[in-house]
Amino acid sequence: MRRVCAFTGHLGFAAGALTLIPISLAKMWWPFELFTHFPLQYCAGLLVALLCYIFAGHWRLATLVLLPLAAHGAKVVALYAESEKPQVHDERLTLLSVNVLRFNERYDDVFNHIRSQNADIVLLMEIDFDWMKRIEQAQLPYRIVIAEPRSDTSGIVLLDRGDIVEAAKIVTPGVEFTAPSIEATLCWRGERMAFMGTHPSPPKGEWGANARNVQLAEIAEWAKKQTLPVVVIGDLNLTPFSPYFRDFVDESGLVSSHEGFGYQWSWPVEIPLLAIPIDHCLHSPFLVTLQREIGSDIGSDHKPLKLVLARARQ
């Protein structure tokens, strides 16, 4: 039994420790970046290794396991570190981001969820022409502000309640065949905001990874130039643990709504063992995330993301 435990410990230790190599080289080759997204899973494997080594009496190896466990665990723990929130104005802006999954046929589940959340702004992604028709027929209590349905997974739609959106347009990054985003100006209780709803390409290959990175870099540049408070929301197809996410935060000057709210995974619903947080909202520092929730299963491979924002008092 102890031999089995020791062998299991070796496997968990090797897997958790060796992943640190591609993680440290994440920007050198796109497959290496994929290793950055799973620190929680690495921690689980290393904890199993730790327990196995303790049971087998391999105390030195158990001590060594603590090194990669601390390296991976620090990234997860950082999401729970909550800074002191400033006082805020009474007005609240509620946002809902939903990747519906193009082939999802649970239309009623999606629409019922949208109705139940009472959001002011709703961003829908993976909208093809059939989904667009369903949205138009659903009689949702929202205005369809702007829509760009596509025959692939890059279609996107913006809904609002009470004519919050003053102006909106479809913007496409400077990379051929990449996903469109929605740029808009919001007016909420007299406060104007610059809004970007986006769904960059998934990193399924070198082209997809590069297209995502270019799109995020362009949005960061856009955010940096804005004179209004900025909100960026959508399925960004990367986790907070990716160096490209950190680059986006640094270049844009935005704050991730994830801070202080924990892991909050959103994908993939059908494989919870691989659960990672890839749906995001980032905003200007003088906006405050008061509430951040991940919704339930609506038939998509993503769970919906709901946020409540407020302006900080100066």
C-alpha cells in the first residue's frame, strides 16, 4: 500500500512541479501559455502527492512538494485577497455577460436567466443567425442596441434596458478573420461610460492565440485613450493567471473585477475538473465591483457572469 502511495505521490509531484517549466516560458510558444490556466488543478494534484508522501513516510519528498504547491497556490489565493473598498455613490449599474454557445438549444433556459437577473446591460456572445431570430422573438424586456450575428462563434449582441446606451458600433481588430467587438457609450444616471463588449478568438492554435493577444492589446490601447470611465466585459478566452492577462491589465490601467471574489470559474460546464475562469469584467479604478456572481447551467459550455458596479466617491 505504501508503494502505491509513493508511486501516486511521484506522479502528482512530477506533474505539478514540471508544469512550472512551460509556465515560465509561456510567451515563447503558444502551447506553453495553456499550462498557465490551471493552478487550482495543479494544487489539487500536489495536495494528493503531499498526503501520499506523508502516508508513505517520505518526509523529505513531502517537504519538497510544498515548493510547487506554494508557487501554484499563491496565484489562486491572490484572487481572494480583497482590498478595502472605497465609499460609493448610490447608483448601481448591473451587467450580464452570457456566452450562449452557438449550438445550445436550451433557448428558454437562456432567456429565463436573462429575465431573472434584472441587468441594465446584457452582452450575448456566440450569436449566429438562428440565435438572432430567437432573440428577436423572445420578447425580452430589453432593446436590441446593436447586433452582429455570424455563422461561426464570433457573433455578438448588446441589449439594454431604459435606453442606457447612447451610441454603439461594431469594431473589428486589425487581424483578418478575427471576432468583432461592440464599442458603446453608456449614460447611467447622468454618468457617461465607455463600454467594450468582446469575445476574442480562442487559443486553439498559433493563429487563434496570436489573434486573441492582438485583440486584447488593441482594446488595452483603446481603454488607455478614453477620458470616460471604462468597462470591458466578455469571454476573453484566457484566465487571470496568463501573462497576457497581466499585460492587458498593465497596459489598459483597468482593474479586474475578479479581485477579492475568489476563483469563480465559468468554463467548461461539462468538465468541472478542468474548471477555469475565462469570463471577465475589467473597469477603471474609480469604479467599484460591489457584486460578482457566476450563474448556473443554462445549456452553454459557459456559465453567465453578472456584476454590479458603482462609482467611487472622490
